[in-house]
Amino acid sequence: MRSLKVRFALLLGSSALLVVLAAAGALWSIAATESTLDRTLAAQHRLELLAELSGRLTQFGLAALETVGGSEAQPEAFSIARTNVDRALTAVDEALAATIVATSDPLDRTQYAARTRPMSQIRAARVILDRQVSQIERQLDPEARKNGIKGALNGFGAMTGQPLSFLIEAERRTMVLGSEQARALSQRLRLAAGAAVLVAFGIVFVLYRSVTRPTLARIAAIRKAAGAVGGGELDTRLSVATRDELGLLVANFNRMAARLSRREGRLAADRAALEDTVEARTADLRAANARLEAVDRSRRRFFADVSHELRTPLTVILGECDLAARQAGRSVDYGPVFATIRKRAQRLKLRVEDLLRVARSESGQIELDRRAVSAVSILAEAVDNATSEAARRRVALDLEPGARDCEVLADREWLRQVVESLIDNALRHAAGATRVTVALRAEAAAPGAAIITISDDGPGFGASEAELFERFRRGDRPAETGFGIGLALARWVIEHHDGTIRLGRGEGGRGARVTLTLPSLDLADLENQGRDTRESAA
């Protein structure tokens, strides 16, 4: 046998055959044992029914004797006793009929059928005694009634005693025969089990010597060789003795050992390349740490700026308050003092509101109330609010509403604050700027979009767009101190309006420009829809 499949198939087939034979023997033993037990239990049940019948017949005779004696309650007792005897006879007949139906042996069926004749005699004796009692009750002479019932009971006993004894003896012999058969069956099963065990051990021993032991020896050799290869002995080889599955496995093992030996030479080169990669990644990590240090410096600078921005207005406010307190009771014009206090307090309020907006945007607590609003009206309001600051800085602030207005689905207050913040950035950080322009246009190249631009003629942005959009990050040439949160907050608001914000150069490459692109609602379509609605209502 050159194939392990054939060997293991033979092993499995033999095991399955042994299991099938053992199962068949167990089933036959169980069936034989159940048959013997059923016959014995049925005989015991019939014997119990016959014992009950004997007692019912005795009660029937006593009831007949009491009935003839003349008691008032005796006729009812005699009727009950007669009914009980009939029930007991019916139970015995049913048990015999069930036994005859259950057995398949013709001899057993004949023997059980022969037992129906004694039962007929007992039933006839019950009927005869019943008739005799009826006849004796008609006699008036007590002595004659006494002699009559005595003769009737003697005849009843003679007719029922012998058949009942025959039936009881037959059932007892059946029980004894069942016990003997059970013992004989047990002895045969023990002998058969011993023989089956010997045969099974013999088959298992033969299969072990011919199939299992050689296979296990070859597997042990392969395991030992695998352990040697795992220990670094890559020159280990096995001899291919057979052409079965284990032979193929040995050949594959030899090829694997050869490949491992060849790959070990390449492993050193791979290890060197890996070290180079680790070194490069280490350099990247150092660069990342440097960036983190820069971010940390930006954070520290932010807190320093916060303290400066909050401390300076408070110092001025407290100084003006002290000055006013020292001049209390004098006829002094406090208008300039209050104007200074209001100006510094307003600036402090704006800085605190900026910080609050940043904190709320980072925690996601801002809820936008987006409605259809006019873009021109928002830009006009923002320009109007920043006009005084532009005049103070001597910078011209212009609004170019474009050819037509655009409606956008936006939160009016947040969009206005974004535009005002961008205008304020242009006024404060565009050193040397003389003009800031806020423009609105709707281009044909981008249908359904409203484009808002805030541009100046200053020096432009001093850092990249990605850096300026970081929180707390400011340009390289800040004209005034600030928090570096305006552009970051503007991008957060615009993106939540499904728009985009971009930084770039102004016209001619001079100055800075911030471009906001927002989805717009077509005014012509809205007017047509409103006209159709009014016409439908009319």
C-alpha cells in the first residue's frame, strides 16, 4: 500500500466495521432482553389479574350467601360483587388477547389460546350461581334456602377452583421459564462479548503493526528534523523512502530547508535596510517633536498675548477711574474719560467674545440658525459697522455689491461676524494699506454660488495658507497683537455653511485677498415660485 489514504481508509473501515458489529450485537441483545422481560412482566401482570379475580369470586360467593340470608342491603352488595367479577374477567381476557397479538411464535399463540377455555368455565360458573341465587330467593322455607345456597356455593367452588388453579399455575410456569431464558441469554451475551473483545484486539493489533507504527515513526523523524531546522541547522535533509503522502511531505521539507538556507543570506541585507528605515523614521519623529515644540511655543505666546490684551485695557480703565475719583467734586468734563473707558472696555469685550466663540466652536455647542438672507444686506451691515474703525486708521473701505444680489442659506449673525472679523484683520494687519474692498459676485462659471471677497493693497500674507488657518497662529508681520483665531473661526463657520474659504493675492499680485464661496439661492427662481404661488392662490 503506497498511499496513506488507502491505509487510513482501511483503518477507518475496520474501525467502522467493528463499531457496526458492536452496535448490531448491542441492538440484538437489547431486543432479546426486552422480549424476555416483556414476556416475564406480562406473565406477572396476568398473575396479578388472576389473583384479583380469585378475590372477586370469593366476594361474589359471600355476597350470594348474604343475599339468600334475607338482609335488606344484601341485593345491592350482590350486584356490586357481580359487576366486580365481570370487570376482573374482562381484564384477564384483554391481557390474554394482548399477549396473543404480541407474540409471533405459533406454539405460544396456541398455549395462550388454550387458556381462554378455563376463563369461559369461570364465566359460566358466575352465570349459573347468579341464576341459582335468583331461584333460591323465591323459596319461602328457610331450611330449603339454606340447603339450596349451600349446594350452589359448592358447585360454584367446584366449577371455578380447578380452572383458576390451572391458569395461575400456567402463568407461574411462564414466569419461571422467562427467568431461565433471561439467565441463559445473559450467559450467551457474556460469551459473545468476550469473543468480540478478543477479535477487536486482534484487528487493532494487526492494524497498529501494519499502518500506525510505521506512520508514527516517519512522523517522529520529520518532527526531529523540523526541530533541527528551527535550531539553525539548515543543512538538515531527510531521505525520501516512499512515494506516498509522507514522501511528498519529506520532499517539500527538504525544499523548504534549502529555501531557508538561501533566504538566510538575504536576511542580513533586509536587516540592514530595516535599520536604515528605522533611522529615517527616527528622523521623522524628531521633526514631529520639533513641530510639537513649535506648537507649544505658539501656545505659550498665545497665553502671553491674552494676558497682555486683557491687562492693557484693564490698566487704562482702572487709571481713568482713579483719575475721575481724584477729581470728584470738581467741575470737570468726564466725557473724554468715559469715552476712553468705553473704548477700552469695548476692545476687551471683543477679545473675550473671540475667545468664547473659539471655545464654543471647538466643543460643538454652536447651533446655526440658517435662513434665506440677502448677501448684499449682510455685507452692507458689516461694512457699516467697520466704517468708523477704517476712518480712524485712514483706510478707504468700499463695498462692491455686484450686478445682482444673491440669497444664501446662512445664519445672518455668524456670517456678518465672519465678514467683520476679516475686515478687522485687513485693517489691523495690512501695514501701509490704503484701501479695503468688500465685493460680491455670482459668476457664470460657478452657478449656484455666491462669491464674497475681502481684499486690500497691503503687503499680503506672510505665511502659508495652512499655517494661517491654524488656531493661535499669526503671520510673520503682525502689525498689532492678536490671538490668531480670526481665520480659524471663519473657516469653521464657512465650512458649516457648506462653503469654502481661500487665501490669496489681490489683483496684480499686490495685497491680500480672502475669498468666501457659499451656496446661493437663485433669486429669479424664487421670484417665479412666488409668482406661481400667488397665481394658484388667486
